[in-house]
Amino acid sequence: MGNSKIALVTGGSRGLGENMAISLAQKGLDVILTYRSNKDEAQKTVHEVEQLRQKAHALQLDVADMGSFDAFVQEVKKVLKSQFGTEKIDFLINNAGIGINATISETTEEQFDTLVDIHFKGAFFLTQKLLPLLADGGGIVNISSGLARFSLPGFSVYGSLKAAMEALTRYQAKELGARKIRSNVVAPGAIETDFGGGVNKTDEEKRAIIANVTALGRVGMPDDIGGVVAFLCTDDAKWINGQRIEASGGMMI
């Protein structure tokens, strides 16, 4: 298929990012995905996208390393030309992230800075650097968390930074509106992935607690999120802008 739109997904090698990449391909988009260290996982996702007859390419990127962004953007330009025969991406999905669980009294400055770099500063400047490559009429999807709305002990920094991303999303929508670029934010609830040590997968007690405070009565799966992100990258969502969409099964409502 020629002329597919292209989405760039950060942290697309596993978990939610992998599901987003596959969901985007199912909707007929090509995908560039980034991975920090796990090239094999990334290539597996590339292969899964190709099975859906869409193009895919994986690039290494550490979203906490602002100094690498200029070189990364040049790399994206090259790949767009050589692999996709175009000069622009249509959608940017700021998904890459890590979880650090520490109470306010225990949080170190190093932990704080790491989370800021990955979840706010990195996403801010990566988006800034990619704006020249983002097609007019395209879109940005930022990833937040239910933890920006409700509070669970141990996630003060993470939750606060996700709230910051939600505010940034509205500013992006406002400032980029002249280019007809939309910006929205998707907030997953508790999801069964390897994120933050994988407790939502393995800790039965925690899983039961989550199920009990979720209207739909279970822990979320990556498959509950990817399609929502992909939908925001289609024409069906053309009038959705500056919005926070929570996909949590009705958690803590």
C-alpha cells in the first residue's frame, strides 16, 4: 500500500507501545518505533507490523538524553526518505516511560530528575525537535496515567509529571492549531505490562485491589489502550483536540 500515513511511537518495542504500533498498522498506518536498549523486541514489533502489510522501522532512542535528539531527527529524516519515500511523519506518540515507586519522604533527587527527563522534559523537547518533520494536519498523542487524576502512594513525582503532560497537551493544541495539528492525551489505568517491575501482572493482591476499584472489574490489558491511541490518529478523530481520554475501565470513579 502506498501513501499510508506514518506514526512515530516512542517506546514501541514492548508493552503498551508495541500494542499501539500494531493497532496503528491495523488502521492502515506505517510505523516508526523507538526502543532504548532492546533491539530484538523492537524488531519483533516491526515484524508484527509488516505481517499486517504496513511498513515499519525501529530506531534507537533514549528519551532522557536530550543531547541525542538532533542526531535522532536526522536519522528519522533519512529513514523517511529511504524506507518510506516521504519527508514527513503524520503522528507523534510520546509513549516511552518508566515507573519508579517511592514515597515523597524516600524519593531521591536522582529519581526525581530521571522521571522529569523521561516523562516531561524529554517529551517536550523531542516534540519540539520533531515539529519541522510533523505534517500539517497531523497529530500528537501524549500518554498520561490515571495517576494524574487519582492518587496512590508512591507515585507523587510520576503522577505530577503526567499532570504536567496533560497541561502541555492543551498548550500544544492551542499553539499548533494554526498548522491544523491536533494534540490529545490518553490516560491508561492500571495495565498488565512489565512496567514498574510488572506488579500489575504478577502481584495477585494488587490485581484484586485494582479489579475491585474498577467498574469493569479487571486489570487492564495493552489491547485496551492501543486502539484508543490508533483511533486518535484517524480521520474519525479529526475534531478531537486538546482532550484527555482516560482508558481505565472506570477506575476509581
